[in-house]
Amino acid sequence: MRLYRTTLGPYVEQDGRAYRVAGHSWDGLVTSEDLHGLLESVVERAEPAKDFESAQIVAPVESQDVWAAGVTYYRSRSARMEESKDAGGGSFYDRVYVAERPELFFKSPARDVVGHLAAVRIRRDAKWSVPEPELTLLINHQGRIVGYTAGNDMSSRDIEGENPLYLPQAKVYEGSCALGPCVLVDSSLLPATTTIDFKIVRDGQVEFGGTTTLAELKREPALLAEYLFRENKFPAGCFLMTGTGIVPPDSFTLRSGDEVQITIDGIGTLVNWVG
Ligand code: DO4
Ligand code: MG
């Protein structure tokens, strides 16, 4: 079951039919006792909606801030070590990859998250920028994973590589976080075969493409959520990006006009343009 937030309100989609989820705010849905059960009863009782096609999909966020995990795939560890080797930061990434405690960082306030078909941004003072395609967890106020979406953790690799202490500037800026197009409402663990497919299209051609699966993700999503909730409260729930397993070659940097496509099994494709 896929949950969309739109300009006309929330819709749930199942087997190619969309149903209006009337009488619930987005925050109310995220914090409901049984989101899956609530949506099941909508699908059973409501008539399929005729206006879903005319609704504009927006980011699946009302009051949910976004956090992110880092260095959760071997590919990310290696890319980080390479970019920061002149700054002496290389060993931090190797150490966090094998450590019990994960790297977690604040990524975006709810108000700055952009949705499907919206523009993401490159920092004006960055010279080396990449999108990061990440499975993203929707976690409710009780710390329980209630769904999954696709996320783009836009990153400035030159700033991050210059000094690991610059991470918040490399990661947190206007237009740096995209989520969508919907939330796959499912509390169970996604299968290890779940594929994340990533394309960057420039002037109509695929400039870079890559694929990974959740079998490469070193950390259990539930454990990442547990660490985040250990000493934090999220009364409206939150999102947690689970890290990137696909990194373009070091010669690649994003340009304005590039299109970023992130496809995750069961969720669909999040498309954004670089503004
Ligand atoms: O440690 C830096 C950030 C890493 C990250 O964003 C990722 O691995 O996805
Ligand atoms: Mg990332």
C-alpha cells in the first residue's frame, strides 16, 4: 500500500487504484496507532478516487524532520576516505563503518524538504556536488518503522572532504533533501533483494547510473531507528535516510539542469531536477 501526500490531501494507492484518505492530517496519519490498518479500512470502504491524477504530489512531510545515517555501505566508506585523505580524515570513516555506534546526523527541517518533480540545489560555494540515493525510513512517534520512501541526500563532497567537521555545511542547506514520491506503508523488514536504482540524466543522456541492493546495507534499519530515538523525542515522527551505496566516480559533479532519478522496489521513482 502506497500513501501519497498531495495538494488535495492524502491518498492511498493499492492495485492501481487510489482512494482519498479523508479526515486525517499527515501528522495524524504518521502518529496513528495502526497506520496500515487505518489505510486498509479506507481501501475496503471508500470508492476509488477520480481526482488523484489531477492532484499534485508533494513531499510526504508535515512536521517530520529528516535525519540521516552515513557510511552504512562499503562504497560510501571508500568514497569518504578518498575525498578526505588530504585532510587526515580518512580513518574516521573506516572507524565508523566498523563501530557499533552508527553515524547519524540531522539532515533537514520538515519545511525544507522537497518532493517528487521539485528542484534540488547545489550549494553556490561548492565545486563538487552529488546526489545520494537512499532508502528512507518513516518512523512514528513511538520509534516504530511504519513505512519507507526514496530519499536524495544532496551532498557537497569538496566541503565534506576538506574537513569532516564541515559535514553539516556539506549536507544541510536549502534544497538539499528530497523525499518521495510516496510512502510504502509496511512495518516489516524489506527483503535484502530490494533494489535501489540510480540515474543522473544530462541533456537527455544517462550521465551516470548505478544499482545496489539492501544486501549491501551494513546496518539494520531498526537499529538505526533505535539509536536515533535513544535520547530524542519526535512527537510527530521523523524520517531517517539510511545512507548511500552508490557514489558516482570522483570526476563527476552535478550541474544545473541534471535530472536525478531514484527508483526503489515497491516505492517507485523519485525524480528531481537540479535548479
Ligand atoms: O559521513 C558522511 C556522510 C555519509 C553519507 O551521507 C552516506 O554515507 O550516505
Ligand atoms: Mg548520505
